[in-house]
Amino acid sequence: MYIYNVTINVENDIHQKWLDWMKNSHIPAMLATQKFSKALMTKVMVEEQMGGITYSVQYTTDSKQTLQRYYTQDAPTLRAQSKQFEGKFVAFRTELEVISEQ
């Protein structure tokens, strides 16, 4: 199992609009690709020097191959939908392989 983790720092002035968009549009669109079985959105409880509010969204997928298909088939379109917030957030993406779950 793999987790596609996206950590996003969002500026305060767009925070609520961005959060609503994430919960009601973006995350549902990610799940609609059928490449992810679930999404977990968390707020990072450490204050960043750069300010803003930081979130982590973890999308669970079954394999590296499925994640690669997301990158080629869906990522460009879904990432482009965040254009309305351009310049107001920073995103860091990481891939995690689940080794053990207890």
C-alpha cells in the first residue's frame, strides 16, 4: 500500500476559501479518479516561520503503478484547478510506502 502525501501551507487571507474548496471539490475529485481508496486531511500543529496554516492530505492507493497512472492521467488537470489560489500556497508532495499497520 502507498500513501501520496501532500503538505500544503496556505496564506491566512485565503485559508477558509481554500479549505472549503479542498473539502468540497478537490479531495472528492481526487477520490473520483478511483486511484485512491481514501483521503485523510490533517492540520499540522506546528507554527511555520513563513506563517500561514499548514495541512497534510494523505491519499491511500494500492500500488506504485496506480500512483504513476494518477501522475500521468489525472495530476495535470487536478493541479491546474488550484490556479485560483496561485501564489497563495506552497505544496510539498511525498510518496510513502506502508511497511506495517497495527
